[in-house]
Amino acid sequence: MKAIRGFKDILPAESALWRHIESEAFRVFSTYGFSEIRLPILEKTELFSRSIGEGTDIVEKEMYSFKDRRGDGLTLRPEGTAPAVRAYIENKLHVKPVTKLYYTGPMFRYERPQKGRYRQFYQIGAEVLGDADPKVDAETIEMLIKYFRIIGIKDAVLNINSLGCSGCRPGYKLELLRFLGARMDSLCENCQRRVEENPLRALDCKSQGCVEATEDAPSMVDQLCRPCFEHFEGVTGFLMQLDVNYVLNSRMVRGLDYYTRTTFEITGPNLGAQNTIAAGGRYDKLVSELGGPDTPCFGFAIGMERLSIVLSSTGGFGASLSSPIFFFVSMGKPTRKKAMALVAEMRDGGFRVETAYIEGSPKKAMKRADKLGAVYTIILGEDELSKGVVSVKEMATADQSFVPYGELILWLNATLTGMG
């Protein structure tokens, strides 16, 4: 029996890295005023068809949707923004002038599995609801760049664009449609089918023919109305003040219909063509379209799988983030009571301890310690019991120390400090 295609086990070594990624994200985000929200995995299908857009690949081809026993259409969430907005409206969080939320968890899309992309994939997301100031866009992006720097990604690249608003985007779509009309034969079948409905999709397509055909496509930034242009100037100006470098990428449109004005992607190394590790933008109309009050919003999502690949490729993160194993060997029945008390004290102190209670030679226990990857083996035999000490053996060097019971925790803390 194997896991379902596109679904992956996160094994202990990698899980340690994921825990580090999540804990650092939550720590950094909270300093910017974000609070955690935990969202359901299942939502009504209508939520995503209304928010993401019925003509998108996600809604047309990729959602895991089904009818429940009452016949209601339900969907495993393919992304986190729409559920966060639904929760914001339903729970009347809009009574506050500004709400900042972050979340983590699995998302589901029926895509072709490849490096860093699975059908069950994990995201860390953050949303700012209730603030239209371009400073919010820039500060939230700066928070994300700072987070990547803290966890060890030094060479992330920020790509930024503006998609305008309902006032200026229609004119741009017409110009883009005229441009694409002369290149229809070069577009993939999917883009040819959908170009009349939404020509921006061709800019987001990764097909080589579409990439080449749209290389000289007109830029949305050149078509922005005055308010959108001023907003985008504000975003890029604040980014410069925050010392955040960016690349203006007029091809970047994102794959969701709800985006307006600012959109961005952050790319990382060692991922090939699918190198986006975080993306997002502004979605000022989504709350009202889902039945809430007019609420300007900005948010992003981080891809956990791709982020873990980037961090792992920098060297040894999974192993270094796992707690070191201490293997405690109790030799003979007279030692067991004291051994159990010392093990309990170690675990209360936050140490990861495996145990063996044996009679006779410790040879098998030492072999087990090796297989577990223990860094130290702590032995309490009858000789040690009579002297009030434990014998501590460093597995890599075979160096041995004798540590009094009352000093064991201090000795272990000093050892961990030295290992760090």
C-alpha cells in the first residue's frame, strides 16, 4: 500500500524543519500585529467559484469537490484567502478598523505532481483586512522578506506589478486582446480557449509558446488610472524607504480573479522553473463580493514544500533542527527507581531521552544507542548508584565523564549550548 499520488508523508527529519519554518513565521508575524486564525479544511464550493473565478484552472480542473449526504456541494480548500474572508465576514471581525490574520495548513489541488508541488500542499498565509494604504502593501512585503532572511534565505527576489482596478483594467484587457489576436496560433490550446474571457491568463501561462508569444505584451503599469498609478508609486516608494529591492515584472498577473492593484511573487533558488516560494497581492473587492462591507485587503501565501526545499539545499537544516537524543541505560534492578527519577527530570527539562533497562552487559543497549543516533549515552549502574553519579559517554568520541545526580541538568544544558 502506497500513499495517493500527489500526497506526501512529512517524515521526522523534515518535520523538524517545517516546525522551525512555522514557529519563526508566527514569531515574526506577531511582531507586526498579526494574530493566528485556524480555518476549516472544508468549505462550500460556492465560496471558491465566487472568489477565485469560475473560469480559472483551479475551479474548472483542480478542486476536490463533492456532494455531502444532504446534497450540498463541498470543496477541500484550494487556497486560504477566501476561507479567511468568509470567517472575517461571518464572525463580524470587521467591527475593528483593521484586522491582521495569519494561518497555516494543508490545501488541495488536483495538479500534476512535480518538484515542490503536490496535490496536498501546505501554506502559511497572512491577510490584512481593512486598510487601503500603500504602506500596508510595502510593510507586509518587507515583513516577508525579513522572515526569509531570518530563516536563512538571503537571495530571494521580489517581483512586483500592478493589475489596476475595475476602472483601468478593461481598457488594458482590450489592448492585450488585440495584441494576442495577432498571435493566436502561438498560444497553447488552453489560452486560445480562454483568451476572449480573460486575456490576462495568457501572461500567467507557463507554456513555452505562450511565454514567447507574450514576451513583448503591453504593460498594465502603462495603462493605470491616476489613483492606481499613485497607489503603485506609493508601494514602490515605501519599499525603497524600507530598503527592499524589487523587480518590476509587467507579466505577473497571478492565477486568481480577485486580485486588484498590487501583486507580487518572491522567488528562491534551486527550484527550477517553479521557483515561487511566496506570492500575493491586494484584493480590495473580495469582502464585498462575498457579502461583507467594502473592505480593502492585502495578503500572501508561502509554499511550505518549496521553502523547505530551498532551506534543505543550503545544507543540513533538517538534522540540525532535530532535538539531540540522550540514551539513558539503567543496569540492574537496584538502579531502576533512581534511573526513572533522573529520566523524568531530564524530560521535564525539555531533553529528548530514550531508555533501556537491562540486566548484564550493556553491549546491546549501546548498539541501540548507535542506531538511534544518540549523541550521548548516560549509564547508571550499581557502581555509579553507590557513588551518586552517572557515567556519560559521548558516542562520537567515546569520551566518558562522571556527573553527580544534582549537576546532571546543568551539565546537559552546558552540553547543548556547546553543540549549538
